[in-house]
Amino acid sequence: MSHAISQTSRMSQSGCPSGLSADKNISSSATQVIVKTAGNQKDFMVADDILVRQFKEMLLAHFQCQMDQLVLVFMGRLLKDHDTPSQRGIMDGHTIYLVIKSKHGSRSLAHSFQDLPTNDPCHWDRNTEGNSSGVHQPTGMNQAPVELAHFVGPDAPKVHTQNLEVSHPEHKAQMLENPSIQRLLSNMEFMRQFISEHLDTQQLMQQNPEVSHLLDNSEILWQTLELARNLAMIQEIMQIQQPSQNLEYPLNPQPYLGLETMPGGNNALGQNCADINDQMLNSMQDHFGGNPFTALLARQVQSSPPPSPPSQERQDHSGGLSSNTSPSDTPNKVNHTSKANTAMISTKGQSHVCATRQPAGIPALPSIELTQQLQEEYKDATVSLSSSRQILEGDLQLSDEQTSSQITGGMMQSLMNTPYLAAQIMLFMSMPQLSEQWRQQLPTFLQPTQISDLLIA
Amino acid sequence: MEPPNLYPVKLYVYDLSKGLARRLSPIMLGEGEGARHTSIVVHKDEFFFGSGGISSCPPGGTLLGPPDSVVDVGSTEVTEEIFLEYLSSLGESLFRGEAYNLFEHNCNTFSNEVAQFLTGRKIPSYITDLPSEVLSTPFGQALRPLLDSIQIQPPGGSSVGRPNGQS
């Protein structure tokens, strides 16, 4: 009765009535509308008096789905079957949104091998209540193998729509108990094919080629699944992963991942953080008793030539700080034999030391400081001092090119004048949680600070 | 037929000037406007797009806290079920996490898209126009590669539409 011509146009602008004159020629009451679905849109010409239902029938052909899966939305209103475009005020060039609902049944089975979003109650629970699994009729159990094949089939075209887990867990459990299902599940060939053909798996494999190795070998896969079930182990692995990632950040060439990768090592690290801090404080007072920073200032005057690099002084456990901490800290941590180092640093203008990275110098102190402390603890690290000095020298060169040192210089001065404050800051900052936060925020800190450095320079 | 339920749709606007943008914008843009993060609130949930894909949380539940301003977009008949399906399909196609770009495909793009789907109306133009304003300055263009790499993902949401949840 009403004929409608559909054209396909990929990137047509919505709201652009390009075919206006063409409309007139074909039919005076035809309207060109744009049907937009997720990631895709097509132009359609419809007569004004077409029923929405008939329009849906047209769309069926294009989107290969069923009538009850189509939902048309215009201006936030759902289009009912008995509506007409003119009723709804749909004019030329308007956009109608199309949502293709999933076949709920297929989704649930396809995702029985993946984690279910059960930890997001506010969304999915409401969904499950809304849609009791219509497709899962318990009486249809014998049909299950056929259904399974059927589900896998429409996966291909449908797979983009959504990944809802809709059916009740009881239904699923029931399905799984069915012997025919179990037979299927134990058929290795089928399962392997099933898993590898699932789109999500393919995406995963694209991103992570090692996964395909994992999936092919059923032994490994079984072990991996066992592992996945054991949440505690996962958490531990994640924890171990994280510090090692963060620690890599401050450009320290030393490989110190040894402890982090050991299970439980992370806890030991945490404990030793606290220990180190205490010892640091104590050593500060022990060695210098009084204002250590005035000692530094005194030395500044005498500037001795830089000692030859790796002077492997024996350090206290609280040894070697990172390059980016204030030079005022270093004397606290190191035997007086290495004071010469700091003197060297100060001769080069200690105001430059922290320049490069942190005009907001203090926030970065803890993460890198912490790194170094941990390193010390476990490596008896005399080496770190040399490395930190190397980094220092590197930084000094860099900072020579930038003039934001003025800011940090002032900061360092004030820090030196208030040693107690500095100690407090170090302690406070080296709490693990805070340092984690700083580490994560550090990249975002860096970017703007680099910009501002450029701008000031 | 029961009368259709109308669900209010709101746009939450967060002014990021307190943080990153405050440092950048006066220098770069010459305006005090700063960057904005937006999200759509409907069906008592807040939905937004970041570098981790589409996420959702209770309204005002991200680390950014309560919004700086709330814009009433309109109301929609779209039920939550349909909306979530739509979001899932968006998340698979147009709004994957890796598609995030601070200037051209960001949270405001998403909010605009969703607002149009839900109500047929767009979000206020002063929000969507900010990136193009920035890009039109020579400074903005020069810094474009750096800024392209900035990804914003307000913590506190859970992702929508993916079986293996990401944070």
C-alpha cells in the first residue's frame, strides 16, 4: 500500500534534508528520515501515512532481526506500531533511533563461560527482574543441543548488540545439569570451536596473542580457570603487578623487581617502609644532631670537587634517595663520607636539582623516595647512591635548560630551613596508600608541569 | 495500553577547571572557562564516557563528587532496559574505551549522543564547542599531540555493557 524506497548512505549528516526535491517527485507525502542505530545510520523514505509497524517490517529486511526486537525511538518517545510518522511529527531529515534488542536466550548461554556481571546489582538485577528468561522454557530442555547450535548461529550478526546476562541463575543451573548439555560441554572439539569463534574471544586474542596459546591447550585453560576462581590468588597477583609497574616509572635503571614478584613480598615491603622511615628519622638525629641542613649549607661554601663516581660508601639502611628528592635529604641518609656528594650537588646549584620534574616537588618526593628506600632495604644497596647521583647529574643537565628552578629553589630553601617539616613531610608522604595515589597521579601531574615549564622558559 | 512513563533526563556538568584545565586554559585559551566533564543521568543512574569506555555509577558517585551544574535535558519514554541495550551497542561500536579522544570524541560527545537518543535534544553548545575553540588557536594545534594523549576517566564508575567488567 505504501511503498517506501530505502537508500543506504553511511555518513550522511543527520538533519540535512538533502533529498527534499526528490521527495516531491516521488510522492508528495513521503518523508526522508534517517534511521540511526549504534554506529550505523541509513536513510529511509517513508510515506507520511505509513504505519510504524510497516516501517518496522522494512527495517527487518535491513537489519536481519525479528519484529519484537526492534525499538524505534524518536525525540525520546517510543514509536508504537499503530503510529504514523506524521502523528509523531516526524519531518524530513529527522533522525529516528533504532535499538535492536537482544535475543535474551542466546546471550546467557554464550556467556556462561565468562564472568557474569553479578557484582553490579543496581543495573543487572533490575534487568533480570524485568525480563524473565522467556526463551528458557524448562520443558524445552531436550531441544537444548539444537538451541545451542542455533544460538551460536545468530551470534555472528547479533553479536554487536549487547552482552546482557538476563536469565535467572536457576535456569542456567538447570540447563547445565541437563545431560545432553553436559555431553556437549565435554566434547572438546566443540567447546574449543565454540570458544574460539565467540567474538569476545577473538577480540581478546587480537589484543593479546598469548591468549590463543592459552585457549588452545585445554590443560592450561583448565588451570587458568581454576586460578580465576580463586579470587585471593588473583588479588595477590594484581598487587604484585602493580607496584612493579609503578616502580618502573622513576627511570631507575636498577632492576629491583626481585622482591615484588615474590608472593607475599609486597607485604614485607610495606612493613619495611615503616621501618625505614623510623630509622631515617633516627639516623637524622644521630648523625648530625641539630640542624643537618645548616651542615649542608656550611659545606656549600667549601664546595669540594665532585668525587669520582661509584664511591661505594656503606650506607645505612635508609640509604640512597632518588634524584628528585631535595638535596637536603641526602645528608641525612648517608654516612658523612658521602657528604661530599651533596656538596657537589650543591655546588651545581641545588636549586636546580628538582627542577625537571616537579615544580610541585613534594608530591613526587614520596613515590621515588619510597622506591629507593625499598631498594636499599633489600639490596644492601650502595649502588643506589651512585645511580641516584648519576640521575642527579642527568637531571642537572636537563634542568640547566629550564628556568623553573626558581620555584623549586625557593622551595628547597624553605625546606632546608625547617628540617623538622621536611622530616614530617617525608614520613607523611611515604605512607603506602598516599604514595600509590601520587604514583598514579604523577603522569597527569607531569604533563601540565612540563607545559608550564616550557611556557615559563 | 498503559500511559507511557516519562523519565527525566538530566545532564550533570563538572567543571574540571579546579584541576588540570585551570593550569592550561588561561594560558592557552585565554578564557576562564576550562574543560568540562559531563554525564547523563537517567533512571537514577549516571552514565559517562571515559578512556575506560562507558561507565555508570550512582548520580554524583564519581570521584568528582556532586556536579557543578545540572541541566535539564527533557524526559524520555525509553525504558531502562532499552536504554541499557542501546548503551551496550554504543559501547561496542562508537564508544569503545580506545576511541576516547580528549578533543574530538570525549565525554561530551557521548553525553550529546545519548541526550539526543533519549530526548531528541542536544546538550548546550557551550560545552560541545570547547574543543573546537581550543583547536582553532595556534597554540592548541601545536600542543595537540600532547593533549591527545590525555585521557580522563573519573574513577568511581563501573563499566556498562561488557561481560568482563573493567574498572
